[in-house]
Amino acid sequence: MLGAGGGAIANLIHHYFPKAHVDAIDLDKAHLYVAKKYFNVSSKCCNLVHMEAQRWLKENNTDKYDLIVDDVFYESNSVPYRSIIAQSAWMKSLLKRLKRKGVLVINFADKKELKNSAKLWKKNDIVKEFHIGIATHYACDNQITHISRKNISSKKLFDNLSRYTGNDYLRYINDGTISYANVQ
């Protein structure tokens, strides 16, 4: 996980996949402190690393992952911006770290940011062998994008979410709070 933040996503992954081990990288020491102290992110399930994401990928280039979450942001005047623009070189470095059945999840601040990045990927044939889906929340500009070699249809997503009791994600999709669509 690139951009650990307060650790909520690391905890969510651990909740649904208790055997999973998460490498959570963040440049901001305060985020890692919050993750440990207030979100109870434990070293049993999560390796919290204080480092810049690009440097970490470069220095730890042998591991392959089932899931990579790219959520690297900074804020300026309460507006979020990606710390690392998802251009071709960045995408190549992320995609080569995926296992064959792995999934890359990228958080984009808005549609424009996603659209600009997607143009570069297509121009440079970065994602030609991958399927792309986008989840959006009706009240947010964020575009949560998944990229995988396997097509994850809306039906497959709904079926998988239905297996987990006690989560609100399926309800959010059914009531229109979150929408999901395959785009490639």
C-alpha cells in the first residue's frame, strides 16, 4: 500500500483477509503515528514503512503483490493532489510488481486527473493487456480505479461483496451511493 495514511485501508484489508500481510508505505511520519496509535495498525499484519513510495519501489523490487493500492496524496489549501502523477513510467513500475492475478487500485482525485493519466497509458500501450474498472461515490470527485489482467465484472464484484456480511459496500452500490463500471 503506497500512501498508508491513518491505516484504515490496511485494517480493512486485514479484516477481510486476516492472513494477508500489508506493506504500508508513507512519507509522512505523522500518518504512521496515527495508524499505530489511533487505528491500532499492528506489526502482526502490517509493515509500516516511513519512505517515499518511488524510492521504496526501487529499493524493494523483488516482491510481487496480489494487491497494490496507490493512494499517494498531499494537500494544499484543503485540496488533494496526487504526490506522484500516474504517468507511464509510474504505471510500468506498479504493474510489473503485480502477481499474474494481482490487482492494482489507484485513487484519483477527480475525473480530469484519471482522464489525463489514461490518455498516457493508452498512448504508450501500458494497459493494453489489462481490464479497468472505476468506482465513484456520488458525493465525491474521487475516481477509484482497479486494473487487473482478469475482468472483474459488476456482477462478479457484487457476488464477492455479498460473501462478506457486515459490510456496507454492497448496500452503497445498490442504493447508488457508489457506482461501478468496467471501462476497458
